[in-house]
Amino acid sequence: MFKPDLRLLIVLLGLAVGLVTFINAVLSSYQTERDLLMAQTLEANRVYAAKQAASTELFLLNTLEQLAYSAGRLAEGWEDAAARMDEAERLSRLSRSFNAVTVHDRQGRIIATSSDGLAMLGLRSQGTVADDGHGQRSWVSQPFRGVNGELLVFLSYPVVDAAGQALGLVGGTLYLQQPNALHALLAEHYYRDGTHFYVVDRSRQLIYHSDAQRVGEQVVFHNPAVEAVLQGRAGMQRLINSRGIDMLAGYAPVPSAGWGVVAQRSTAQTLAELDELMLKTLRNSIPITLLSLLAIAWLARWIARPLRNLADTVEHWDSPTADEEVRRVRAWYFEAQQLQRAMQEGLAMLHDKLGRLSEENITDPLSGLLNRRGLALGLERLQQQRLPFAVLALDIDHFKQINDRYGHALGDRVLQHLAGLMRDCSRSTDLLCRSGGEEFLMLLPQADAAVAMRVAERLRLSMASMPSPTGTAVTVSLGVALWPGPPTPVAQVLKAADAALYQAKAQGRDRVVYAPTGEDSAAGS
């Protein structure tokens, strides 16, 4: 039967340790870089969308200023048809912002146009001037289909006489599917890394898209970025778009028009470069890995040689030189004992560090209480010991308002304040856990309903009466349930405590609600 020698074992051990360490380092690095890259992409898209939204807003305001200036000129020679035509042509040629410039009377008839819109003279505009009051103020229309089927936007400014009476309006038309200043502005900053953006109007219609074929398309799929930006909010988030693609999106509104700008890049494209980098790293590590294996083999031979000599001495026990050889081996053996002692001390230190690491692994760093992993271990231990326990589920009331008003730093101090009071109100055998956000759990082994309710009420009163880091009263709501022991599922009791907590909140917060178990009901009957 084959028995490996120490040299082979050292080589295998070195290989295993090196491989595990390398894999762990690669995976940890990949996860860290992945999170950082996604965060950077989200922020870049948010900034990009905000920049494009600001540029679009500035463009619209500038064009309205051009129309305002032209309206003043038109008012001076309103009755002169030639002057109206000249002003429309001047505005069209000077600004180059519009595909066409038109002048309308109070009834909405087109009475002057630039040279590229002469065919419209005498027509009555639809949905832009006549009866909706837009002739009384500057206006950016929602995109609509013109008589020629083109998707367009109409910007207008009222023309008023010296007495303030409305004479008509001057307007400019932007064709969204043809080249113009707005189209050039939106297309100017298009990224070459797979990032693209689009603009939607209030009706969720695409009025600009990096893919020109999609202009005019309706966004019917629920898109969180579109919903948020059309409500006037700017921000960023990861989402699934209308085509089922995982995207990293940033968005910003265009206030004057009610439009929304969304910049996005697919998550797959974002991570493709990182994946290629990790593969390159693996390839580059092969030579170093081979050199490391050679070094491990040489060191293994050097370390194993004294023990090999000891084995050879045992095999030649009847040799005349055996005594000398044994004596030498004994010297080496003494050194081996010293090394063994040093290794034992080293292992003791390692175990101590691992113990501290294990404690950190089950502890919430902010509150110092158990985290979800620690809670799971504690529940497992209580179930193994078949010890009944009470569950207190608690939640800080209106914690989001605390964060919004005072900031997350002070919100964290409020969490620490509650954690301290939980310790003050509990026994050393109780398990205290922060299960997430402002939600906490307390497990009270061998505590009945009366004890649990007293502890819950004491904690509630302490929290409400003691000064909090905010300087104002902060309250908690609590739900209490009991686990009587097998065969009642622990998950059922946790759910009952959570339900009682929500009932406490529904009843007005700052209170304790008890959720009776089946055993409680049976005892009461």
C-alpha cells in the first residue's frame, strides 16, 4: 500500500494552500472591483443624464428667448405682411435652431413663414395655438404628429402690442426625426463604450434615442427610471429595461418641457472589461505559480531530509554507526520538538485570531449585536437544547424620517442608542440581534409571556423616556411571541412576532403587541 512521505505531503499542502489563497484573492478582488465598477458606471450615467438634461433645458430656454426677441420685432410691424415674412426668415436663418419658423394670428392661422415653410401659409395650426391659451404665454408643446406624419415639437412666444393686447404668436418647429440643433445637441456627447441615452415625453413616448429607429416608440413596459424621471426626480438605479436587459441607468428631468433624459449601459457590457481583466490576470499568474511550485518542492526536500535520515537510521538499526546516527537524530529531534512547540504556539495564536474573526463574522459592526448569521446560530443552539424562548421583534418608529432630517450618521447613533438600551434591559443569556436596518430581535430563553411583556415594556419606556442622540423623543414598536418548543416551527413564531410588530405600528406605534401561540390559546380555553 502506497504511503506518501513528508516531502510529498508538504508539496501537496503548499499547493492546496496556495490554490485556495489564490482563488479567494481572485474572487474577493473580482467582487470588490465589480461593485466599484457598477457604482462608478451608475454615477457616470447619472452625471451624463444630468448634463444632457441641463443642456436641453438651456437650449429650450435660449430658443424661447430668441422667439421673445422676434415677437418684439413683429409687434412693431405686425400689419406689414412683408415685414412678418422677413422676420420669420431672419429668425430661421440666424438661429438655425428650428426646422421651420411660423407666425400665427389670434385665430391660429399661419400668416408668415420662413422660406422652408411657405406651403403652410394660410393654414390653421392644430393643437398649438388657437383655443387653448398658448397664445398668451411662451410654450413648449408635447411632441405630436404633424400633417406630414413627422414627429415634431412646437415652441412659441406671444406677440403683444404696446397696450398688452395679444396679436398672435411666433413659433418654431423642431422635427424630432430630422437634423436640427436639438438633435445635434443630444447626439453630441454619445459615448463609445456602449452607453446610450434616450429622451421621453410626459406620455412616455421616445422623442430621442441613440437608435434613431426607436424615435416615436411608446415605452409600455414598466421602467423605474422612466417613472421616476417623469415625476421630476433625478437619480440612478439598476433595472431591467423594456427588452429584458439588465441595465445601469442614470436619469434627470428637463423641467421646462416635462421631458426625462435617461442614460444607461448594460450590466453585461460594464462587466465585460472586468471579466477580460480577470482572465488576463489568471494567465499572467501561471509562470509565478509554476515557479512557486518549484520553490515548494525544493523547500519540502530540505525540510523532510532530517526525518528521512531518521527513517534510514531505523532501517539500519544494527549498523555499528547506528548509535552516532541516533544521537544526531536525537539532536534533530530536539530541534523538531522546539519547532513543534513553536508551531503549537503559532496554532494557538491562529486559533485565537480565527475565534475573533468568527466573532466578527456573526456580529453587526454598527450595533455590536448579533447579525443574521449570529441569530441563525443562536436559534439552532436553542432548538438543539429544546429550550423554550420568547421572541421580541422591535422596530424604531419613523426611522426613515430621522435619517432624512438628521442624516445617516445621527441615524446610526440612534441605532447604537437602542442597542445599548437592549443590553441594559436583557440578561447575559439573552440573544440580541440587529436583523436589518432599524429592525431588531431579542430572544429570551426560558421566558414566559409575562416576563417577555415586562422586558418589552421596560425597553419601550426606556427608549421613549431617555434622551436620544437626536435631542428629541424616539420611540419603538414591539411584537412579542413565544416558542414553546418542538414541534412548533421556529419560523412560525418569528413570523408571528413580526406580525405583532406590524400590528403595533398599525395601532399607532410606541406600543407592545403580544401574538399568542397555539399553546397559549389552548391554555386559555
